[in-house]
Amino acid sequence: LASYEDGHDDLAGNVTSRLSPYLHFGCISPTEVVARAAGREGADPFVRQICWRDFHYQVLAAFPGLPRTDYRTRNDRWHHDTEGFQAWKEGRTGIPIVDAGMRQLAREGYMHNRARLITASFLTKDLYIDWRLGARHFWDLLVDGDIANNSGNWQWVAGTGNDTRPNRMFNPIRQARRFDPKGDYVRRYVAELKGIEGGAVHEPWKLDVSIRKGIDYPEPIVDHAEAVQRFRGNRG
């Protein structure tokens, strides 16, 4: 727990408890986890995450339509982009940090929480695809798939939930450089980019043409700066 606050967002380090499946299936209760953590160095930030988990249960109890209906509607005109959605699911968007997260999900039935935020934001804000489609895909694959937290977190990221900043967008490149600065997480899951050293792995389209020719990896399916403008225009 001592390293949790500083390390839990480190994608490559993976300093997380991995208790979510056990909590989901009732193998251990949130109150027992909190009781065991009490008094230990670094316990407070960890306990806050447990509280955040239980918060979504309260939201679901008060709003049973959470898995299907916007908690706070934004009158979104979601795009119907079959190819974009498929590329996102398969981890071939051309944005390495997004693809790494989606491939981890497909391979392990698990995804680091920071990667969940990045991939969900990319789908709902950059591609402007309905959060319900992403939530369903996560629900199908996650070992810790939880109806309250899966739906609640997807709505939070999409801006239709409890977030007080509904139009926030995660810049995937900034997120990658902050939470995977050496690129180790990306190289772990995106085999095509294993040969690219350091943080350059996050923007392979900037590599010298001679290097890019030898890499079988797609170009980005969307430009983030352009996506920001489209999203703001669509949501108003």
C-alpha cells in the first residue's frame, strides 16, 4: 500500500491490488478490504478507490436504468461508425496506448484502470461512438465485469454520468507520455512496435519513413485535435 498512491496509475508497473474480480464475485467484501488496510501506510488513497467503487452501487440503486440510459442526457448525436468501432475493439486504431489497452483486454480479460479511462474516452469522445457499445464490449470480456461500476464508469467518461466536467477529453498521447513514459506497457501488448525504443513508441507516425516502412502497424484512424473540434461541435 505504501507505493499505491504514486504507482497505481503506472501502466507498466501495474501497482494495483488486482482485487476487483474477487470483490465482484464476493470472495472478499469491501468492508473487509478496508478493515485490513486501515492504519497502514498509504491506505487512504486505496480506500478512496474502494469508496468510489461502492458509490456506483448507490447510483445504480437510485437509478436502475444506469446500464442502458444516460444518467444525465447530453442530447448526443452518436456516430454510427462500424469500421471505427471494430478497429477499437481489435486494438488497431493506430494509437498505440489505446491499442495496447484493448489488446490487454482481449488477451487477459483485464485492463489496467488508467487504460480503461483512455480507451473509453477515445471511443466516446474521439470517435464519438455511443458509450453503451463500449460498455457492452467490456462487459463481455472483463473478468471483473460489474454492472454498476462498468456502466457508471463508462457514463462518467462519456460525460453522461456523475462527472462535473462532462466535456473533458483524455488526450491519448499526453496520457501515454505521463503514465507510460518509457513505452514499456505499449511494447508489452503491441508486438509490431517492440523494436521502437523509449517514448517514441507512442507516436510511430513520426518515425523516419525508412523505419515506418518496416512496421506493419496502421496509421491513426483519427486525429485527436480534429476529434476535439468535432466532439465540441456535436455536443454543443
